[in-house]
Amino acid sequence: MANIDLHTLRVFDEIYKSGSLSKTAERLGLTQPAISIALAKLRRQFDDALFVRIGHTMRPTPQAEGMLPNVQAAIAALEGTLSYRLSFDAATTDTTFRIAMTDIGQIVLLPRLLNELAVAAPHASVEMSNITDRAPQLLESGELDLVVGFAPQFPAGFYQQALFRERFACLARSDHPRIRDAPTLDAFKAEGHVVVVTSGTGHLILERTLQSLNVHRPVKVRIPNFLGLATIVGTTDYICTLPRRAALIMARDKGIAAWDVPFELPDYVVKQHWHERQMRDPANRWLREMMSRLFLSREAPLAHAQAEDRPDRVSP
């Protein structure tokens, strides 16, 4: 069987069609000795003459007649396999893209991604999950297509692309009794704070920097995600330090204001991560290119109300 390949099967098929070794050689662009060698391989494999000369024509034996449908099916299958290339059409695909993000990413990035998909890939859907310690394994197994966010613990050996740098801002309610302007360091340390404790964000960066600067803040409440933060800040005197893009989104509510942090904080890089198995997949490549187009090195704009009514607050 090691000697029977696509070339040999094509020789069989062409001899059957043309009834001639010379015509087979001409049509396949081979020499007549090469055709004879291929026919000899077939005869040895099947222990049958397969084609015998009757007059000026090579006629198939009953063995060859019985083999023909399978030979032609094998040729079609091999040609289809060898020429197969994955294709992707965003306009018609019903692919479900499986993406892991932090909850802050779901606030900042997901709405723009969904709006873009609604136009470019209207039949596609998205299955979201949070970034966990298992994210690398889920990329390896194909259970995730993409991981997007701040994930410094991601191991080496995966592909990644930096999308943008993020920094921090403060959030307070607009009619806060003591914060009417950008808060001073003293005001920052005096007010009660809401702390969002969640993995995969800049939470650890913030905590470590506060410790190194010896900045102590009275923490009044710790919450596990950002989903209820705007309500808490908008209805109490507590303030919160959080990633700037999320702060700007929440500050679109006129009851909430975003301010620059009154001391230096390091920024961090939000990236998209994927595994080598998805590197050349056209659907995955299209998704990564869309993420790049939407978010690569772009600063979040000020909310419309801030740009017009509150230009002194968080700088763009």
C-alpha cells in the first residue's frame, strides 16, 4: 500500500478513460515508461492484470471494473483533502466566539465589540467568561478563542498583542459634600473608599503602590466586581479608584464624576492572548484583527457631558 498514491490512482483512472497508455502519459504530462511503472505497481497490489490489450485498446478486467467507483471516490477525497483550506465569511458565519475577559473588560470592551459584530458578523454570537487560572489550558484545548485583559500571570509560549495602556481614576458622586474639584491627597486619604477585589485587573498594582507611598485610605466596603459600583458611589459619600476607561463610562451618569488620582500610579497594559492552534484559523484571525482595530492604542474619549460641561475632570 505504501506504493499506491494519488499519482498511481490517477494513472488507473486515465487508462480506464482513454484505453491507451500513450494517451494517459500525454494527458498526465508523464512519460510512457512512468505510466508503465505505475500500472505495474497496481498489478502487483491487486494481483490482477487490470487492463489487457485488445486490438489497439487497453480494456479493463472485471477487477478493474469493480475497482473504478472506489478509485474515483478516493481520487476525489484525496484531491479535496489536499486542496482544503479553512474559509471564513463574517457576513454569513454563525460562529460562537468564546472570549474570556475581566469584569472591567466586559464593561469597557464588550459593548463596542458587540456593536461591531452586529454590523460585520450579524449571525455570530459571543460566549463570555471571566479570566481564571485555567485560561491558558482552555486556550490550548480550544474551549476559548481569545483571552482579553490584564493578565500578568499568563505563561510564556502563548501569542499576545498589546492593545492599550490603562491608568487609574477616582470616582465620586457629583454632589459629594466635600469633593467639588479634583480631590487632593488629603481628601483622598480622608474619604471612605469602595474597593473592588477581583483578579486579573490592576487591583494589585493599586494596592502595592499605595503601600509603597504609605498612603492609607479608610476602606468602608469591599465588593467582588464592578457591576454594582456605580450605584454604590452614586448613592453614598464613598469614593473608588478604578481603571480610567471604566470610570469614564460610569461618569456618563451626571450623578457621578471621574477625577484624576492625586498621586502617581503606574499604568498597565491590556492585551489579547491566543494559542498557536488558533494562529492561522481564519475566524480567530478575523476576531483578533477586529479587536486590534477597535482598541489598539486608542484612548477612551471623554463622555459627552464631561467634554462639554466638566472639562476639568479626568484628562483624556
